[in-house]
Amino acid sequence: MKNKIICMIPARIGSQRFKQKNLALIEGKPVLAWGIESAINSEIFDQIVINGDNILFKKIAENYNLQYYNRNSLLSSSDAKSDDVIYDFINKFDCDYIVWFNAIAPLQTKKDIINFTTTLIQEGFNSLFSVQSNYIQALFEESPINFTTKDKFSKTQDLKPIKSFVPSMMGWESKVFKKNYLKNKYSFFSGSVGYYEIQSRLTSLVIKNEDDFKLIRSVIEGFKSYNNKVEYYSE
């Protein structure tokens, strides 16, 4: 029997670093809409649901004929934990697998979306996270991680790469997530954990602050748009 895969796109109005980032406009279209279109165009999800906390997010979802879930306000605060958001969602929406798809990574490629989702299911992972390899000298608490200061400076191509998380896509097998959450009250890294290496730098571009937004907007609209005023979607 075919597995049911739900794509959950979270949208929170009260981001601390960049207010209302899901509503910021790129070519007259809110960031959330860019993410929605990427998810739709991948054609791999059985259902796409917007998990939000504001009527504007509902309106955007309805523009694409998508279901909107208005989550509890306690799960929309800056103190809310992702584990709790996922558990709440999969208790409302029955599915075999859930893919957390961040619209704030609006340029995710179809290839990465499809490959991530098929890797989650076909490779038998219970939890999967997107990552990227960086061939660059790295420090942790002022100490070298992948190079030495006791020899000649390493060439980047000779380094062991540092893998960093790309918060564009994360995925779980629902029944395993539920089981671990009920047992431990957390379940982010549950069961067999895997890491998907993204294929495109575009997938790695994530909006965390206003500068990130301006960079992504300039990729789409052109470099001269970088310093333009940020405008927002409204009714």
C-alpha cells in the first residue's frame, strides 16, 4: 500500500529576528507563497498543509486551495519546541510520513525536494535532515575542528568537510515519532536517523533575518533590489 506523505509548511507571525518574514514580498508575492509553489511543483506530496497562526496565512493557503491548520497559540510562541509542534500536527493529520518544509527556504529545487522525500522513505530512515558539506576551515569554541595550527595552512580542497544543517526540509515516520514522543516527551532524532546532502545551493538559502531576505530577493529580482524597502503582504 502506498505511503501517505504530508508536507507541513509552518508559518509563524511573530519571528524575533525578522518580523513577519513569511509575508515579506518578493516580486509582489509573499515568501510563504514562494515556498508553497515549490512544494506543489515537486508533485511528490499527497497533501500540503499550512500550519500557521494568523488569518493572512489562511488566506494565502486558500489562494492555492490548500488546507490551513491554525495551531494553538502556545505552539506559536518563541519558546515553543519543534517536537511539540510536530506531535500536535500528526495527531490532527493522519499520515505515514511528514515532511517539515520551510517556506523561508523559498528557492528549494524540485530535485532536492523529490530526492529528500524519496530518501526518507526508500532508505528506511525514521528521521531525516537536510545538510550541506562545507570545505572550509572551522572552529568550535576557538579550537580548530578540521585543520591544524601546528603545520602549514591547509588547502580547502584537502580538508575534511564540515557538515552543517540546512533548515529547509526535515522528515519523520509518524508512528516512530509518536512512539518516542510519548515515551520521552521529545522525538526530533527518533529511530534510524539519516542526513540528506542537498544538491543545490539554492536549497540552502534560508531566511533567518532581514539580510538573508534581501540576499534571496536580490537573487530573484536582481542585485540592485538589495537595498529596497521591505514590503509585506496584506489583505
